[in-house]
Amino acid sequence: MQPSGTKNNTDLENTRMTSITNFINNTRTHSESSRTAPVYNPATGEQTGTVTLSTADETRSAIAAAQAAFPNWSKTPSVVRARVMFKFKELLEQNRDKLAELISAEHGKVFSDAMGEITRGMEVVEFACGIPHLQKGEHSLNVGRNIDSDSLMQPLGVCAGISPFNFPAMVPMWMFPVAIACGNTFVMKPSEKDPSATLFIAELLAEAGLPEGVFNLVNGDKEAVDVLLTDERVQAVSFVGSTPIAQYIYSTASANGKRCQALGGAKNHMVIMPDADPQQVVSSLMGAAYGSAGERCMAISVAVCVGDEVADNLVEMMKSEIRQMRVGPGLGVEPEPHMGPVVSREHQQKIISYIDSGVEQGATLVVDGRGFKVDGHENGFFVGPTLFDNVTTEMRIYQEEIFGPVLVVVRVDSFDDALKLINDHEYGNGTALFTRDGDTARQFEENVQAGMVGINVPIPVPMAFHCFGGWKRSVFGPLNMHGSDGVRFFTRMKTVTRRWPTGIRAGAEFSMPTMK
Ligand code: NAD
């Protein structure tokens, strides 16, 4: 592998220290909080900003703004709400480069990857543009003689979103476009590690014509989150992050009478059958394991090889591919690195300690990413791509989510053993199978216990019009993100059964009816 790029760093690497505040009622609002957190450029290790850690009262004032905006917004016709989404989509397209730079500068991922994240988020905005159709509800004529029934899909009120660091644009866009399009108002609490992209999105929403108070953003940590989980004005909480926090969010929100969807961590396995095309497997695995430095909830972190021959071949090919990898800052280097730094010094150290534990527990360290340095970026939070072979199920590097550029190879004898391995793991977010055999693929699709399944597709992230979410301890709550689940999550059904006495039939309107 090659450390890449020591020159041509963009100005973003040397930005002045920014102060990242809240956004309430379409205005950046100064915080009175005495608590702040540092924001870093992971490529240099330098602090570039300070983010407000909002007080409970500030969080309550964001909820109050959302509460005040709800009556009018919820009565706004769905076509009008959709038009704001269309405009927002247009602004996202126009400001895509700037947004991608903000993501890269605080998260560390390479620019093209940040652009990809924005595309996936924009697809949810496109989905939300279809809300007049999606929120039509249900109608049955003559459920009894001359009696009709309608199921109305009404918005809930104030909804809250709490997002992780790894997709500061996409994950918030899994949540609020659907919520707002359905007529709810929203309070977003982004990750305190890379909050600028979400703040910029809030400004684009205001520019798109979203009325004051419909979308509000509070930066902060547990203090702000706990208000969102307990304040009785908040009706629903949408969360994405690590499993222990997801479980806490789900149990606390539910205990306080809110509906909650809480997506957690992952350990995604890719099964490689002997009949799979080796080159296709290796190309897919390289991107899926090391793209975004492995900090994706859909990253492949376990390669399950069926048979020693498959494993020997895979490890040799991966070793040579890893040697070709370019690792460097996410911005300002040509050609662009394949992989950037990880998000923080703390996370870098955590990943390294996982690698140490793999060695201590007897796995074969094929490529060691510890001590990896990029020239000119010696203080950056880099970890080199790491590959372990002969990993077994009792090792921590197999059991736990590392969330870094560490791929472990597990050897099994049969497809059934591979399937059992996946089904026995505590997580069940995504999984993939590489094979040319339809029968094996069918067995896998039907019997694997994971929420998102790829057949010869390494990262099977569902499109916005399908639902995103895992199984087992990768998710808490019955409804997943976007698609039909998203609309169901952010609306509640009211079923009206109606009978009219026979009577007047008059007052015809002859001009073309329009929405007013
Ligand atoms: P995290 O759980 O540390 O933080 C997520 C959010 O929760 C942040 O906004 C944070 O401020 C807040 N938070 C943290 N501790 C809290 C506490 N004690 N009380 C209340 N709120 C708290 O997650 P992260 O490190 O930002 O993100 C990485 C994790 O997210 C990984 O586990 C990854 O798998 C997961 N993730 C899952 C999905 C998915 O779709 N399942 C998608 C993206 C990320």
C-alpha cells in the first residue's frame, strides 16, 4: 500500500477554527452552553472547529420551535410540501461539491466517497418528493351498503433524529426528508464529531423555502439527546449509531411513550463459494472492506471462505491488491487516495488495540495497518488496511464491530457452516454471497438472518424506495428507514368509516379543480 499525497492540500485543511452552533427557526443561533467539543480534520489531526454541546433548555427551545410550526405545516397540502423537497434537491445538486468538502474535512473520507454519500441521501429526498402519492392512505368503497372507509395517514407532530458520525449527510437524509414531507416538524441532533455538513444542509432547507421551525438542529451530546427522549412534545425518535446506544435510545424513548426506530452496529459477512469469480470477489471485497476506511455500517468486515483453496487464493490476491492501495487525505490529492483516515485519534487507537488483540488471540496477521504514516500528514488519524487470516469465532476481532479498515478471513468447510456462522452472530445488518449457482443463492436469500442481502453485490444498500435496516441486534423497533417503512414510521393511521343519508346533489363546479 502507498501513502499518498503530501502536496496540493486544499485550503480546507488549513481552515480557521470555526464555531459550529445550532439552527433554530431558520437561523443560526448562538449557544449559551458552557460546554463545547473539538472538531478535527482527521487528515492532519488538527482541531478545525468547536461545536456547541447544547444545554437541556436550548434543546427544549428547538422542540418548542418545532411544536409551534406543526399546526401550519401539517395542514400545508402535500404537493406544496413536496415542492419544498424538489427545491431542496435542486440546492443539494448545486452545492454538492461544497457539502462533500465539508464531509471530507471533518469525517476524513475521500471526496468521491463523500459525493456518493450525498447521492444516496438525495435519493431519499427524491423519494420524499413523491409524498402526495405515498401519503394517499387507503380507501374502500361500500365496506357496508353505502358505507365507505378511509385510512388517513396523518403526521405525528415533532419528530427527532439522532445520527452517527460516519454519514453526516446521508443518515440525517434517511430521516428528515420523509418526516417533513409527511407533515411533521423535526429536531435533528447530528454527531458532534462532524457536525458542519448537517448544519449546511439545514441552511439549504431554509433556502428551499421550508417555513421557520419545521426543521431545527441542535448540536450536542447525551444532555441534548436525553431531552429529545423524554420531552413529551416529541412524538417519534429516529436513531442510527452503535448498538449499546441504539438499545438505550429505544428503551428510553419507548418508556416515554414515543415510537422509535433505532439502528445499531454491524459485522457484515461475505460468503465466497468455490465457484465465484475470484477477480470479481477481490475487487468487490477491496471496496467493501476498505472504502471509507471501513467506517460504514454496511462494510464487509468478515470474508467467509468455503474451502481452504478459496481462502488461500483470496488472501494472496488481497495481499497484492492492498499493496496497490493509496491511503491519504480525502481532499486535494491527485490521484485521489482509495481510503482516508479514520475519524478521531481515539478511534484510531481503538482500531489498533483490536489489531493487537487479534495477534494476541492467535489470528494470522497478513497485512498490518498499525503504525501507518502518510508523509506530510504524520499527525493524521490513519490506520493502514489490515488483513487477518485464520480467524475463529471466539476472537474479539470476529465477535465485535471494529469499524475500521480491518478485514478478517474465516475458513469454513461448507455453505451450511457459512450460513450458520452468520446466523449465530449477534448482528444481522447486511450480508453478501458470491457464487454462480442459483440454488445456493436461493438457499442463502431465504435462510440467512440479516436485513439486507447481496447476491454478487458486496454492499447491498437498498434504494430509497425500499427500506434500509438490519435484523437481530443491528436494529431496535419494527420499522426501518425510508421506503414504505419510513412513511409508516412518520405517520399514524386514522380509519374513518362513513355513511351519509341520501340527500342533496347540487352545486357542480365546472372549472378545472386545482389545489388551493
Ligand atoms: P454512537 O452510538 O457513538 O453515536 C451516535 C449518536 O448518539 C451521536 O449523535 C451521539 O452524540 C449520540 N450518543 C452517543 N452516546 C450517547 C449516549 N450515551 N446517550 C445519548 N446519545 C449518545 O455512534 P458513532 O460512533 O457516531 O457511529 C458509528 C456506529 O454507528 C457504528 O456502530 C455503526 O455500525 C453505526 N451505524 C449503523 C448504521 C445502520 O444503518 N445500522 C448506519 C450508520 C452507522
